[in-house]
Amino acid sequence: SGGSVIASVDGVREDLSFSTRRACPVCGRGLPRFSPPMFAFNSPQGACSTCSGLGVVDDFAEEAIIPDPELSFIEGGIAPFGGAKSYDFKLIEAALDEIGFPASAPLSRMTPKQKEQLLYGTGKTKYQIRYKGGQGHWRFATAPFRGVCAMLRDKMDATMSERVRERLASYRRQRVCPACGGGRLKPEALSVKLRDRGIFDLASAPVMQTMEFLSGLKLTDREKQIGGGLLDEVLKRLRFLDEVGLSYLTLDRHAGSLSGGEYQRVRLAAQIGSYLSGVTYVLDEPSVGLHPRDCARLLDTLCRLRDLGNSVIVIEHDELTMSRADYIVDMGPRAGSLGGHVVAQGTLAQIKNCAESLTGQYLSGAKSVPMPQTRRAPNGAFLTLRGARGNNLKNVDLQIPLGAFTCVTGVSGSGKSSLILDTLHPALLKSLGQNHEPPLPFDSLDAGGVDRALMVDASPIGKTSRSTPATYTGVFTEIRNLFAQLPESRARGYSPGRFSYNVPGGRCENCEGNGDTRIEMHFLPDVSVTCPVCNGLRFNRETLEVTFKGKSIAGVLDMTAEEALDLFENVPKIRKFLEIINEIGLGYLRLGQPGPSLSAGEAQRIKLASELKIASRKSTLYLLDEPTTGLHFSDIGKLLNVINRLVDRGSAVVVIEHNMDVVKAADWIIDLGPEGGERGGEIVAQGPPEKVAQSKKSHTARFLKQALKQK
């Protein structure tokens, strides 16, 4: 009755219960009618109600609240709470006394239960405390201790101060959602299994593993009728991802964590499956982040798009990509204001035979990135990281020779970023007592005497037009000092601050030194127009009247570094900075060029230039992630010169790179693999390039052997 039937079947010793209401007749729990939105974390029907489909939640974390467990509470071991006489301090002190832990003892001596009580409270017990109030008067209070995390949440909810909220947010960390375990979906959707695997199991596995599982399914005739077509379509789309070199990715990977090249290739895989024709595809350096082995597969995919009747336009510096192109357009002859012309166009053979084309000279072999005459041998000092096991790393023991140029290589997804960027760098910052993101799991770190770690990434040198190559490298400070010493400035009483567009005095006050003004368009995006008062020069009329060799301060900022070098050839402090900028191939940049307008490669080299101008620091470790992104063959040689200058000063440089021109120039190579994803995460070869090139296990070896011109 009521939709339930109890049937007795011959040969079965117990009654079998059936229900037409999709509900368990024992516990009464029911299930909704399943539909595709229930398996989508972007849908309200499927998203986990705790994390809203994100798979993670933000909460206050022990490692942020207690950054140094060797400190006691009184010594500041609980970072958010200071002030020995405050209400919070006295309440925590009373709770510690209640659980039997001395406030003067290192927090590392706490038992797990005591630590849990400290973080999450001691229950309903109330404590009488005496504390100093806001007016400096002593007060009494009786209150329960709900735990440090609850106290911080209360403060976050109560404060109206953005500064306080930012400070409290620094103690929060992302955690896997306790309700869905990171699966993003509601329990009903996660309970559906296909051969004992749920949708989260398939989405969280690398594409290659998911392909292997689905390909190995043996369906019954009835199952083929129900889902055979769907299974074929899923496999086809997974193969597209594999063909563009993304078999190491997981399907649940956050889009924000993808590199530019990975993001482009994901979109490319989607386009392959559409089978469109007559479409023009434009790709900007799709080979970024790809190992040479994987690049060939990507080019096969682009050729397939072409063969479907589409046009494919690729902006690229990769030699293999150019060799597969049907037609090449070479821009130049140089960069910046010295470029902007079509130097050569035609087939690969025509570009090679064009004497005016710098690209053609490298493709033909007339020019090449030089090999080092000698390699630096390890001096016996190493930075050692042991037991790295985050993501796909398999208890990796890493040794980086200090005072040398080390290149970390490996096929895409082999674990390079996990090892260097997500484990070594934050672990080293932690050992140096600096702010950092939590490192991936590892056993121990011996810094080998390194007391400074610097990540030279490709992020912009500034978010606004106030940040320029001149300000970032510090050369603008010396230029302002020079202008302040000119006779006209001394007669007028001008200081160096007069020649800064960041402070009142010499700047144009109409645009506040920006050179443009912003007009609010209400329901439309704001519009920037050139300042009508200073005409974009940033300074007021009186400041611009002071000149050096006929150039005002605005005129200097409008010059390229190469032009400025001639202007300041007799000013040693300024000339030194400008020479460095020119040596790294950025002489075409204007000194006042807005930071956000610089390319990733330009921003990275500007940061290296600012390092070269400071005094030598032998205990510095520089980390670079694919610095050749966006670089022409000729620029790679200049980048290597900068790296070698840093190493010659006694520093250690570690570069994650796929470009064989850089790899062959390294003193030491650490090659990860042998494959990507779960099949990677091991060091398969390490040593000088000549040694690694002989490895039978390394995919990098055969490409390196070609670069070294070995047989």
C-alpha cells in the first residue's frame, strides 16, 4: 500500500521490498528524479549547498593563526591576538588555564585535543576575566570560550573597516568543502556510480586515465542502447584534449589556474569537435608551456583545422611551428618604434633566403643562439629539498647546485611547477620567515646558505600608468636628482620632488600627473582623454621650463632607453642603468612607457635589469618560469647574457623551460617525467646537458641531443 509492495519469491528465503516512490522503504530517504542539471555544479539543482559548487570553502586555518608553533601564547604565538591586557587575550589565557596548558609554553607542545579546544572552543563553560577596556579602565566579564576561529569570524562579521577585514582575511585559507569533499555536487548526484566510479572520480582524474577507464568499459546491449552514443561522444572530446597536449589535466581543473597556452588549447579542442569550416582562427603563441614532443601533436591539430577548410593564423616564435607553416609574415626589422614593417613574407624557403630578415637568418642557420664555451661545475654547495609529494610528485628528492644556472625540464604536466613553484619556493620563503602561500607536502629543506629567494615572474611591473621602466629600475630617481642640480632649478629652489609626477608641486594638478583624465559615462565604460591642460606631459609649465641639453623632464620620459643613453653618456649613475636596459634588449622601450602596456617577456626582463643594478648578493636564488615566452631568437641570447651575469656574481638561477636554446646553455639540468600527470612526478635525468642528452628514459634527451648537435 502507499506505493510499496512486499513480494515473496519462490526460492528466496526473505521477503523483497519494492517501492515506486524512489525512496528507501527502511529509512524513508527519497531521491529526486535525476536530470542532467543535477550533475552540474553551476546549476542550483546540482551544486553543493555548503560550498555553492566551488568544492572549497574559506575558513580560518591553524597554520595561519599559529605561524610559528615554537612561540608561546605570551610571546605572540597566536598571531591575530596581541595586547596582553585586552579582552580577547585574557579570555584565551583563561581557556588555556582551563585545559591545563601554560600560556608561557611553546604551542608545539599542545596535545591534539588541547589544540582542538584552542581553535574550536571548550564548550559552554564560562570564564570570569578582568581586562582593560577601550578607555583604559579595568573591567570584568563572564563569557564562554568558543575558540579562536569563532572569535575571528565574529570580528570579521562585526567590523566595518576594510583594513581590518584585509588583516583578518590573511588568516584564512581555502579548505576542501567538508560536505561534498571537493566533489562540488549534492550527495544524491555523488552517489550515482558507473562501475563503482562517480562523476567526481572521473572529473578529478587526469584526462588520460579517464579515457582509459571509459575505453575499457564493456557495455551490455541494453547499456549500449541507453548510453553508447553518449560514451562515444565523451571519448571523442577527451581525445581532442589529448591531441592538443592536455592529457595531464583533470576535467575539474579551475580555469583560473590554467596558463595562457593551456587555456588557448582547451578552446582549440572545443573548436575541433565542432567540425566548422570557413572560420578564421587566430592564436597567440599556443606553444607556450608545451614540451617539443607535445608541440608536434598540437601542430597536427592545427593542420587538421586547416584541412577542414579554415584559415589558421598563429603569432609564434617557435621554430617548429614556423617550419610547418604554409606562409610566414615576418615583422621588423627591430622592436618598438624601430619595427612595425613587413620585412619578409612567403614560404619557409623564401624567408630563409631573405637577407633582411633576422628571423630568416636564424631559421637558415646563419645565426644561432650561442653555446657556452665552458660550463660551471657544481662547487659542492647544494640547496636540498627532500620528500616532495604534492600533486603528482612521488617523494622527489631535489638537489640544486648553488652558484650555477639550473634548468628544470620535462614534458607538459610532469610536475615542474608543482616541484619548483608550489613546493620549493614557498618552502624556502617559510624557512626565511617571509609571508607565503602554504607549500605542497614535503619532508625537509636545507637551504644551503640561501638567504633570499626571488620569483622573477611575468606579471606586470605595475597596475597603473604611474609605474614605468624608469621608475621600476630606479633610473628616474637619478634623473630627477640631476634635474634638481641644474642651474635653473637651483635658482628657483626646485628639489628632486619637483620633477615627480606622483606628488604635488611640479606635476599637472588637473590630471594629478597621469597625463590623462577619466570621464565617467555612467552606464557605459569610463573614457580616458588626454589632459587638456598639460597635453599628456604630466608636468606643469614651470617644471617643463627646466631643460637638460634641450630636453625637459617630460621629453626625457618620452625617449627610448637607447636615445637616453646618448643624452646621459657623461652621467655615470644614469648611464649605468641605461646600459643594462639596452644590454637585455629593451633599448626600444620609452622610459615613461606605462607598465601595464609591457608584454610578459618585457616585464620579466625589466625585473632582471633592476636586479643587475643592485650590489652583488651571493646568497640569492632566482626562480624564473618560462622566461622565453614572447621572445625572438635574438632576444633569447640577450636573456641568457642577463642570467649568466647574475650567476657570475655568485647567485643561483633556476629556470623552468622547454626552449632547447635555453636548456642547452644551462650548467645543470633536472628533467622530470617520464610522462605527464600520474605517469610523471619523478626525476628521470639530471646533470650537465651532455649527460642528460644520453638518457634513454628522458623525452627531453632526444631534442636536447639535436640542439647540442650530437649524433
